Amino acid sequence: MKVEVAIDAFLDHLAVERGLAAATIEAYARDLAGLADAIGGGDAARIDAADVRRFVDRLARRGCAASTRGRALSAVSRLLAFCRAQGWLHSDPLADVARPRRGRRVPRVLAAVEVEALLAAPDDSPVGRRDRAMFELLYAAGLRVSELVGLRLPDLHLASRTCTVYGKGRRERLGLIGEPAVEALQEYLDGVRPGWLRDPAEEAVFLSARGHGLSRQAVWYRVRHYATPLGLRERLTPHVLRHSFATHLLEGGADLRSVQELLGHADIETTEIYTHVTRQRLRELVEQRHPRGAPG
């Protein structure tokens, strides 16, 4: 099996069977085209560690950061695993290849009291009631901002306190909604949204006062509007609420697999970053509260 043909088959697999987003598949395609170029094509069955090192060394000579080289090597790793699963390759060329070292970026999160302050910040005006419903839902279900603005009325199931969420690559998952979020949503849906609705066919849950579905930028603006008076301007974004959702679940005793499912992560390694957050927060707690915890 020629390398170029194997790459095409792998990309088709990502699109059709894994349902990855087009932008993600394009990134894989760029990295793997670089691999094919570095090793000069040939048979996939003959790829070895020297070929992979040649590819990584070429990226290093171009000045690519460790994070970029690591991402490219991850794409190669998944391609090679696919080739082995298809029976086109019978060894693991990456077994003897060192991975580029890079620090893991720990997500920013809010303390529970800071989240409570944000949720209490909107007033009782129509805009304030909409904003409270948005913030409650972002935090209750750990939604990405794109998932929030993409939410449609048929996706909400308030009687069962759930919502159907379509994440990256249109992967579907079930979001769980707590009672405070249900109450805020019901108040918005009953008392605000009907007065703003212009087109009866509009199904977006969250509307502007002009009756149009909100954009991601509009949600960002509303979050920042409340962040400044709360002293959170440098730390608060819609995605920080998602990070806080995951971190607070783990701190409360949830297992990693459950959090992975609730976040809609395809790979548990993505979810594991939150264990670093909880360990860091525990360390800070000991340093601040334990009589002998402060660093010397």
C-alpha cells in the first residue's frame, strides 16, 4: 500500500467513521503530506523509525515549536495505528522515536464562589434574564460557546433536565442540566424569548432583542460585560466556564471517564488535563491553609 494511498484512506476514515470536523482533517492532511514528502513516498509497510526522525528533524530545522512537532508526530502516530489495524504495517516505527517535550498548559478555572458571583450578576431585565439562562447552562452542562449558540428548541428537554448537544464533528452527546439552570431557562423561554421572536420558524434557543439567534461573538461580549465589575476580566471567557464545570466535577469526586463523556472529548487524554488543575488547586490550598504549608 503506497503511503499516499494509505493517508487518503486514513483521512476518509477520520471524516466518515470518526466524524471529525473539516478543519481538523485539513490539519491532519497538512502534517501527513509533510511526512510523505520527507520520506519520498514509497510503501507504507516500509516506514521505519529513521523515516519518522527525518520528518521530525525537518520540522525542527524549519523552526517549528515543540508543540507543532508534537502535534505532527501525533498525526503520524494515528496514521501508523490505522495502517497496523488494516494489516498494511506490522511494526511500530514510533517505538524508538523520542517525543518532543512541551509543557502542558493548565486551563484557567474559577472558584465556585466566583461562578456563583457571575450567575448572580445579571439583573431582572429581559437581557439579564437571558444572560443568566445562558451562563447557567454553560456552567451546568459544560458547553462550548459554539454548542450554546447552536442549541435549538427541540434540543432542550427541561422535563428530564437534559439537552441534546452537537459537538465537534457533529458528535452527539447528552447534556445534564441542574435545577437552577432549568428554572433560569424556563423563565427566559416563557417571559423573554416570545417577546423578542420575529420569525415563528426561528428555533435558536438564545436570541438577541432583535429576534435573531446569538453569535459566538455576542456571547463573548456578554460574558466580558459582567467580568469587569466582578474583577474577572483577565480570567473569564465562556470557555473558562466549561473548564470550571469539569474541574469542579472532579473536585467533587466524579470519575474521569464520566467527565470525558459529559465534555464530549473523543480522547481521554484531553480530559486528563483537568486532573492537573485539581492537583494544582490542592497544592495552593495546602500552601494557603496549612500551618506548615507555605513555601519557605
